[in-house]
Amino acid sequence: MILESIVTTIDADGRVNIAPMGPVVTMPSAMQSAESCDPGFILRPFAGSRTFDNLIKSRRAAIHVTDDAALFARAAVGRIDAGPSMVRLLYESEVDQTGEREAASWAILRQCHRWFAVEVTDINDTPPRFDMRCRVVRSAIEAPFFGFNRAKHAVIETAILATRTNLIDADDIRAQVDALRPLVEKTAGDDERDAFDSLVAEIESVLQRTTSSGAP
């Protein structure tokens, strides 16, 4: 199965990148345990993305389970300040208990339902996406899960569309957005409604720029 999540990575200069990503979960039953577990994540970043570049160099990532649809929206369009109020840093020494302080290996979202600090153990070279099999080195549950809401799912689907404006036909994207709009209108709270509107505006802006640049 694929889990819609927020993935954080850290580059060589210590900058944190926050991105939406759907890792493959090879052992879904492990996700049902409140104890430390390893669901067998496979990350599948696109070559050339910041997440891909960071993973190739560090082989470290943190996978977050969250029902914050607005966070998915902001991450999809790169509008997140990954400062101390957003993330805390986890060091290798905290995991292996060596007591030595070194460069941070993982960035953990302060607000999420659950997180998994992982390291890449194997990379399958299959461009444009690379399958990166991971092992969990630490995990924790931070807060209760809010519950299901169709508007939240609609925002996540729209966020995915916002990251694929270069892969999907413009008319198809607009048609999918129109199909998702009633779910937001019927079931959204203010956060979901604002997130959806901002994503639609971003998508339309990108599509219009693409059309203009391709015009004769």
C-alpha cells in the first residue's frame, strides 16, 4: 500500500526540506501497533528533486503521518519555513546512544500524529523514480489522530496534482480539481477550504504560465 505522508530530509549544509511523498508500506499490519515497529517503507523520490538529492547524500529521512491537510498543501508548493517552530532535530547519537554530538541526521515535525526516522539500506536505480528501501531506526506517536474527512482527502489529492502540473494534461488537471471541489464545499472546515483555494490558485498560475511560454 501507499501511505500519503510528509517526508523531511536534511542537506549537507543543514537545511531541512519538507515535502509530501507517498512511500510504499510493505508490511501494513505493522502500522497498527502502538509499539516501535518497522512497516518496511520504500521511498520513491523523483530524480532531481531536493528530497532525492538529500537522500542520495545522507540516506536519512523522517516519514510523518499527519491529518493536517493544510500542511500537505503548503509542502506541495514549497511554502514552509522549516525553522525551530516547525521541526526539531534528531541526532545519530540519540539513536545509537553514543553520547557524541554531530550534525543532525533527521528533522522531526513538531506537530504530527506519528513519525518514523529511517535510513536507506538499498537503492533500486529505475529513473525517473528511484526505489529506496528503508529501515526504521526510531519512531514515536506524538498526538491523537483527528479522524476521516472527505475535504482533507480532497486537499491531499489537489496537493498531488499541484506537484504534477508538468506530467498531466492541463485540461485533465482542471477536470480533476472540479471533481474534488464539491467534497471541499460540503465537508471542509476553514483550514481545508483555505488550503484548497490556495492550491487551486497555484495550479492555475502554473498552468497559465506554461500555456503562455508554449504559445507561438
